Amino acid sequence: MSGTDKPKILIVDDIEVNLILLETILRKEQAEIYKALNGKSALEITAVHDFALIIMDVSMPGMSGYELAEHIRNQEKNKLTPIIFVSAMFFDEQSISRGYKAGAVDYLTKPFQNEVLLSKVRVFLKLFVQNRELFLKSQALNESLTKHQKAEQTILFKYQLERAVSLASARFSGNFDADSSIEFMLMDMARICDASAAFFIGFDQSLKHITISDKLKSNTKPEIPGENQLKNIREAFSKNKEGCSVLTSLTGMDGPWTQPQNNLSQNSASVCIAIPVQIADSVSGSIILSACSGLTTWEKQDICALGVFSTITGNALERIKTTIELEKSESKYRSYIENAPEGILVTESNGTIAEANPTAFSMFGKTSGKLISSDINQLLKQENLAGSFPDYSGLTHAKQCLAEFFVSVGKTSRIIRAGSVKLPDGRFLIFCTDITAAREMEKHLIHTERLVGIGEMATGIAHEINQPLNTISFGIDNLLHAMENDKADGEYVKEKARKIFEGIHRMRSIIDHVRTFSRSNDDYILSAFNLNETIENALSLVREQFNNRDITLITELEPDSLVQVHGNTFKIEQVLLNLLSNSRDAIEEKQKLMEGEFKASINLSTRRAGDNVILSVKDNGNGIAPEHLDHITTPFYTTKEPGKGTGLGLAISYGIIQEHKGNLSFRSNPGAGTTVEIELPAMDKKIK
């Protein structure tokens, strides 16, 4: 019924003139006029239209007005429509009474006054309009009430949902018991959906099943999901890739399982809900609610909102899983640390020791009470550095640091190598290794290799001593001969004595140098030294030997002021002697292969290159094959024939140069010779 449509009036009369007359009278009224010549036509019209008023003749052939009125009263559309009878024949009381009984509201006799009819028509039209307005207002009020009720239900649902979500989030925070937290959450969900039972089913064997059906006030026996039903649910989850993650079944646990729809009022008692619970990226379980009778007014979005419980549960279970894995990992790595052969310490950014493993306590000979809270930079002091570490400024002053220290433990002294790494939180992780035995072994190897070198150079040293010894012998013979012939005046004696003493001094220098060089030099204090002087000292031990083997030694040295370095001159001399020995062997191999004249030579040079000094040893011997070049500094690796060389010379040399913060590099052309370069930091760089 529209509020803008004109009211409709039906006039029924078997005489067409009467219909035209009535239509003429009613034409000025704000109404649509419908006409019918008999009862049958009138019923067809009333079955389709709602009328504000029906005016009909009483006496009509076939179906009288009384009969037509009774039929209209049985119709749904016009059973309350006012009917006015008009008759020229039946105006006695009995006829009028029958008319009212048939459903008429008024009865007029012909002829009638037009004004009387119009006044009655206007009253009924006005009543119709008023009734229609009331109906429309009532309809609007009902719609408003429905919306209000729905809004109330939505607000109530959201309140209950938010409260349940808030409680679930609170229960799953901090240190929580997963089983009881899930159980309480299921109870809240079941109350919201008015479900007969609620379950948490774990697909992973590590997750247990939880049901709270016995805690709900329900007379319905819960349907516990069976193996096939769970299989169907899991398959439905795997197919449901987009949109709402919550699935519903209108026919119980057997499915089919689909995304929720609006208007679940039909068979709502059989509606079941399944929500996947994801841990990481896999579905590891499901929340299932059975026989949810409280979903009659829910929209799809309301049902989908239940997916938040899956997210809360999945995140909580993932945290538990992660925590368990972290605890296992922490326990495992804690075990590694506790049983590690190295001392491991954790310090604060200021160097205060916060943690230490048992090896560290034993290594430093301290109890937990004395080691913890002490300062690592006082425990490993800079003045106790074992070796040359020019860039060292403290274990907690750089992102990474490595140094070696002398540490006194009781009556013994140890060498501890300490390496520190800055952690993301600003603290430092420090690994300590007792390298005392390793350093003693290295010293022994270095000393042994040095003695081996001296043994190999013994012939050359003998030649070096023989030269001044011959000078002394000839000088004494000449002096005795001159004295026998009375020719030994004062000047002659002084001259011969000077040469004899020069020879003695030369012999003493060689012997002192060999004796000093052959010592272990463990107590040698690192200092500045001239690299050119080191070369000359090394050559003094081998020059005569190399001359006897037709090997020319050539030196090209920078001024002394440009080649000052810092360290242990005897160790650098040992490296140089080892390189000279290798060059000699390579040249001798080539001499055996060469036919004709071969001028063997070894060139030693020093040069300044920026902040570094480079000592170069270049020979024209047999060279090194490419396949050996990458391995020549490996301990016990040698290309010499058995019994000639230990395979430790270059390995020890490499270690010595590394200890001096330098670099040892090789270039070789098989058949043409080898060039070895020693690169060391210049002393003036260290001073800067």
C-alpha cells in the first residue's frame, strides 16, 4: 500500500445508466472509480485491488448484492472494506437488516440525495486515508523496532565477543596453562553461540584434545567428532583458501562444510562451526562448536568474527612451542658452554664480568665470587700483553678484538688468547683459550728450526771464522819473522797488532752473533730495529758459503731511516735465513740441470711503500710449480727430497711475520726463479 496512490471506489449495478450516474456524482472526488455490471465481474476486480469503499445495488440478476457482500467478506484484500447498499425496491426493515448482516456499513434507498451520498463517501474516503497513514506509520515503527532490536543484538553480540576475546587474550598472556586457557575460551564461545558442546581438536600429536561438553547446561548429548568427520573438516580447511576462515555445517558434523551464509534460522539447532587453528603456516588443530542454536539472528560477518579466537589460540600455541624450543635450545647451548674447553665470559659494556663458564673459573684460578663482577680489563691487563699488538686498546673498546696475555695463576704463568665480540645488546662475549702449551711448542719448533739452520750454515760460518783466523795467523808469523831479523820497529808492531785485533774482533762478533741467534730469545723485549742491519747480520753467516757455491749476493737497500720497524730482529733474521736457504736449494737444483754457464744470484732489497717497509728476496733458481704455491706455508709440506728439510721453515716464517702484523707473499715462475716479499709496518707509522 503506497501513501501516494488515490483511494479506489467500486460501484456495482446491473443497469449501466445507474453506473454512469454514480460515476458522474463521484467524479469530483479524489478517487479512482471502478465499475462492475454483475457480481462475478465485481469479485474479479476485488480479488486484485484494495478498495476504500464499495457501493452496490441490492437487486441484481445471478448474484444479489447480499451474496456479493458475503463473498467479498471472505476475500483477504477487502474483507474490511466498507460497503454501502443502494436499493429502489428493498427498503423495508427486514431487507435493511439483511444488508447489515451481509456486511454493509450503510443502506440507502433510491432515489437518494446526491449530497447525502457524497457526505458518506467523503467520510469513508477520509477514514481510508487515515487508516492508510496509520498503517504506514505502524509499518515504519515496526521496521524501526526491528532495526533497533537488531542493533541491540549486534551490540550485545559485539560486547560478548569483545569480552570473550579480551578474556582469552588475558588468559593466554604471560605464564599460562594452555589446557585451562583453551577450556575457558571454549566455554565463552559456547555461551555466545548457545552451543551444546565445544571442542579443541589437535591435528598435531603434540596437541591434546579438549572438550567442555560436560560443563554446558544442555540436554543434548554432544556429538564428538569422529575420525572421518575430522578428515572431512581438514579437507574443507585445505580447500578454503580465501575469504572467511570459519566454516559451518547445517547438518551436523558430517558436513558438508562451507563458508557461513546469512539467515541460518532454518535448522539452527543442527548448525556446527569449525575454525582452523594455525601454528606458523600450517593448520595444526580446530575449534569446533556443535548444535549452535544461538545463530538465528547472526549475519555472515558475525560468524566470521569468531575466527579471532583461532588467531589468539594459534599465536598462544606458537609461543608455547617457540618457548619450549628456545628452552631446549638454551639448555643445549648452555650445556655446550658449560662443557666447552674454552673459557667463555660475558661482560657488561664497561667490562664488568657478568657470566662465566667453569672452564673460565679454572683457567684464571678464581672462584665465582672473585671472578664475577670483576673487570675483564684488569684481569687481562694491557701491560701483560704476550706479543706485539700495537692496535690493542682493550677487550671492550671495539666490536671485535684479539690479543694474548700473560696471566699468573698461583705460582705458574699462562698465556691466554682472548677474543671479544660485541653483542647486539651492548655486552661483550669473550672466548679465552690457554695457549701456553702451544706457544711452548712453537718456541721449541722455532728454536729447533733455528738450530737446524745454523747446522746447515756451519760450513759457511767456519769459512767466515777462517778468514780472520788466517789474518791473525799470518800477522803473528810476519811479526815473529820481523822480530828475528830485528826489523820489528814500533810502527810495524802496532800495525800488525791492529790487524790481529781486527781479526779477533771479527771472530768474536761472528761467534757472539751465532750464540745470540741460536738462543730462544724468549726474554727479548720487542723494540725498533733497522731492517738493513738485520739483512747484514743474516748475510754475515752465509756470505762465504754462498761465494764458495758461486752464488752472487746482491743488496739494494733503502736508507736506514726509511726502513725502521718494530719487533724481534732475531726472528726476522731467522725468516730471512730460511728464505736464503730455500733460494740456495732452488739454485743448486737448477745448476744440476743447466748445461753451460749459469750465473746464480740472489737479490735482497728494501724499499718504503707508504706506511710499510718491504723486504724482497729474489732468486733465479728453479722456481715453484703452481700446484705447490698455495701450500708452501702449510706445516710439514715440502717439495724437497727426503731427508732435506723439515717442511716447517716457511710455516714458522709465516707465523713470525703474522706475529709482526705483516704479510708474506710469493711470486714464482717455474724455471726462472722466485720472489718473496716481506711486508712490515714501518716504525714511524706506529709512532704516528
